[in-house]
Amino acid sequence: MGRGRVHLKRIENKINRQVTFSKRRSGLLKKAHEISVLCDAEVGLIVFSTKGKLFEYANDSCMERILERYERYSFAEKQLVPTDHTSPVSWTLEHAKLKARLEVLQRNQKHYVGEDLESLSMKELQNLEHQLDSALKHIRSRKNQLMHESISVLQKKDRALQEQNNQLSKKVKEREKEVAQQNQWEINSSSFVLPQQLDSPHLGEAYQSTNVIDNGEVEGGSSSQQQGAANNTVMPQWMLRHLNN
């Protein structure tokens, strides 16, 4: 005999109801996975048990993206078909949708920080671990990028400081060289002035007076004439020696 038609109604026996829920839930999740793989469809499945326990399935483990896409699609449909937003029914539906989304986000947030993991199955825990590993890879990649950028900036600053230090050292050496040249020029100029002072023509007068005092034989007239000549004219030394002789 063929299988008879099953009348859908609530199972009164609690144990049978729980067993049926577990079997049908597993079959539903399996069918959702099959249709997502075979037909390349984006599937999101959410099931709440009578005790409020959540069971969900999303291909590529991205329920949030599926919900956001659903909301965008629903918003676009609402824009095309104007509805009465002032009616209590629309506000009630909107509130229920936002509340359900908030609960999903809060639950996912608890899962990401390692809380309330008892209700997750092995596959859900693996999906959560995969998400966390992917997030850690992005975080480490961004951290390494920032570290490389900061190292590059510090290296550029180091090269700029070294170049500035080299320029300052070059300026200091040039200044020391200028000071040394100036000191050498002053020494040379002072040694050039002293011989001119020694060769002054007035030294003839001193030489003549010393000769007169030592010999004591020069007459007063001649000495006076020589002094007058010395006072009036400047005579070279050979003429003074000739006069003394």
C-alpha cells in the first residue's frame, strides 16, 4: 500500500514533538545546504524552537549579509508599492523585523566574544572559528601594513637628519678654515710691518747722535749744521756716515 496523506497538526506528545522537530530541522538544514550548492543560491534559514532556541543556516557563513540584502530588497519593493505607514499593522511588522535583527546581532556579538556557546553545534562552532580566523588575518594584515608605513616614515626622518647633520658639519669645517686663514693673514701682515719700522729714516739721527757722544771730537758748528740738516731733510744712512767721517 502506498503512503497515506499525513494531516498536518500539532503533535500533542511532547517527546514525539521534540523528536519530530529534531528530524525535520536536520532535513530542512540539509535541503537548504543542497539547494545552495546545487543551484548556487544564496540561502539563509532561521528556526526557533518552542523553547526559544535558535537554529540557523547561511551559505558562506554570512547571515548578516543575507539579511541586509533582504532588507534592501524589501525596502525597494516598498518604494515601488506605496503602503500606508501610518497603519498599526505596518509598524508592528517593522518593529518585529528590527527586533529580530537586533537579537541576531546581539547573539552574534556574544558568540564573537566567546559567550553563550552552549547552544551552537559542531558545524556552527567551526563556522564561528573560521570567521574569527578570517577576522584575525585581516587585523594582522592591517597591523603589519601600519608597522611598515611607520618604519618607512622613521627611515625617511633618519635620512633627513643625517643629511642635515652632514651639512652642518661641512659648514663648521668651512668656518674653521676661514678663521684659520684669517689668523694666518694677520700674522703675515704683522711680520711685514716690523721691517718697515726698523728701516725708518729717523734712525739716522739716533745713529748720528750716538757717534757724536762717543767721539767727543765733533765741533759745535758742524753738529748744529748736521742737526739742522737732519731736522729739515731726510738723508740716507750712507750720507750720514760720510758726514760723521
